[in-house]
Amino acid sequence: MVIFNLHYYGGLNLSKNIRKSQLKRYFQKLLLIVSLIPVGITYTYPTKVISQPLSKPKINEVNLFSKKSFITKAVERTGAAVVTIETQRYVKKRNFPRNSQLFLDPYFERFFGLDLPNENPPRIEQNQGSGFIFADGLVMTNAHVVNGSDKVIVGLTNGKKLNAKMIGQDSFTDLAVLKIEGKGPWPKAKLGDSAKIKVGDWAIAVGNPFGLENTVTLGIISNLNRNVTQLGIYDKKLELIQTDAAINPGNSGGPLLNSDGEVIGINTLIRSGPGAGLSFAIPINKAKEIAYQLLNDGKVIHPMIGISLIEESISERKNNVVKVGYVVPNSPAEKSGIKIDDILIKIGNKNIETASDVIKQISKNGIKEQVNILLKRKNKFINLKVKPTDITNLQNN
């Protein structure tokens, strides 16, 4: 268009000076237009607009990684109180019986190079677990971690290792309390309230699996009040927290934390084989109850009446039916007249809906007083009075 206009004005019948001046003005306009073109392109996409979105993510990334996660904060709050527990057990020498078939023929022994000693030399067995300090120099852990040990060594996170002595242990709840032999101050774990946790809450397992200190795994609370009989364990008295946070060998006795870093359970069991990935912890409320009994009395009383329980779901009723599956001979239950297949309706003032209700009510009653039990046998309701006894008395029957 500019060239066309130049040719248009070049065709006018004007004087030479006028044409020169006109051409000069048109060249100036042309240069001005050409010079504005790149300027317009530059300001259409200004430098600030292009660089602004690129600079923001970098700032955000720095801020994001500079902030501590709730997991880090939780572990920092309690991690120093988590300890390694090393146990040593002295295994005495064992004599092989000389009437063993292996030693009847000395030629047989020489032929196969079996220069076996008559005695097995003594040795020391070593194992390792976890625990945590919950009071001045007092450590809570699993009973199976320290059971049968001749020597217990507690390793702190600062690298110190100190001897510890057994205050008491309870095999039925798999809990033990140790006392560190040394002077504090000691880092203490803050104990939470396991009655407040819900399925879906965060769960952080801390411990020393396979001897690797201060290992942290994350998961959620998968279930509550999981009875160990559902896992095929019949010699324990436990209702456990189920979690998918990984609990490996060596984690036993370590704390299970909530998102605030409070101890809500004690890691105790893992499920291997089919269904692996299921882990279980003792609720801290139960653990505190057992620990203080061990501290005050040196032992724990477990009130029992001597029955096993079966939960059945009946479509006509909203709640489960709890039946008697087995009655221990010479137990308080048998002496009071409780029979297999009796349905438990009420214990004390509590309506029975689950097997856990029965256990809680019997434990709450204790062994000093009788408890009222309402049961249903066929179509007849029966009231009985039963005086619970300690579980050790049932085992001695």
C-alpha cells in the first residue's frame, strides 16, 4: 500500500520542488510505519508476562519443601523416646542321651565322620525389638520381646546403651515394663487416647525393624477392636488396632502414633502369608492399664468365668447374638450352671451385643464380687450369679 501511494503521487503534474518535498514526507511516514511494526510485536508479549508464570512455581517449590509434613513433626515429637531393646539369653549345655539310636553303633559314627560330642556347649542367644519411654526411666514394650531374657540392654537414639531390669510382664496381653538403670533426664513419649481414634485416621509406626534404627512407616487405622481369636490366637487376651502401616520383625514393642505424634498403640503382630500387609497394635489405653498394674502390684489380674464365645448374625435382629461355645471344666461358669449354646443377653447392667461386651463387663466386675448374668436357653430366660476368677486359676484346673 505504501508503494502504491508513492506511485499515485508520483503521477501528479507538480513542480520538481513540490515533488521532492512530498517524497521526503512520504519516506518519513514510511520509516515511521516500519519502525512501529517491531515495537508493536514486542509489547504484545511483554517480558514480565512471559517470565511471571515461570518464576512463581520456583517460589512455590521452595516454600513447599521448606515446610515440614505432619509425619516429620509427629516423629520429631516422639522419636527421641523410641528405644532399641537388645536381649540376651544364656542357653545352658544340653546332654545328648547315650541311648540315642545315633550312638548305638560306634562304627556307624566313624563311617559317617560323626564325631559328635556328648554335650552341647553353652551359648548366648541374642534378639532385638523396640520400645518407648513413657515415664522417668520406664520403658513399655511387648512381653514376647523380653520373655525369658537373662539380660536386657536399652539403646537410646543418642547412641547410649544402658542395662535395664524387668519390672513385670503379662503374657496374656503381651506387655512388659522395664526400668532403665541410669540417670535421666529421659525423653518421654506423649500417650494419646485410643478411645478417640477412628477408622481412616493416620497411623505412623516407629521402631527398629531388622535392627535398622528409627524406621518410620505410614498407613491408616484399618479397623478397631479386632479380637485375636479372629486371627487364630487363643492364648492371649487382646483386642487390637488393625493398621496397614508396615510393622516388620524388630518393630514389636514400638509405638504406633497418630498425626499429632501421640502414642495410640504398641506394635505387636503382623500377618504373614495370605493377607500379608495386615499389622496389629495394642491400644494404648489398655497398655496403660496393664503397665500401672505391673508397676503397683507386679502382676495383672484377668477376671474370667471360663467360657469361649461365638458371635452369630441373625437376620431377624439388628444386633449379633453371642453364644457360649465352650465351658471350661470346674470353672465358675460350669459351677453356676452355664451351658454350651446359651445366649448371653445381659451382664450386670449391660446389654450384650458383641463378644467384646462380655469381656469388658467381666473385667470391669473383677474377681472379688459376683456378677449377674441373664441368658437365654432355648425359649427360656435364666438369671445366674457368677463370681469370676483369675485366668491363672483356670489354667491350673
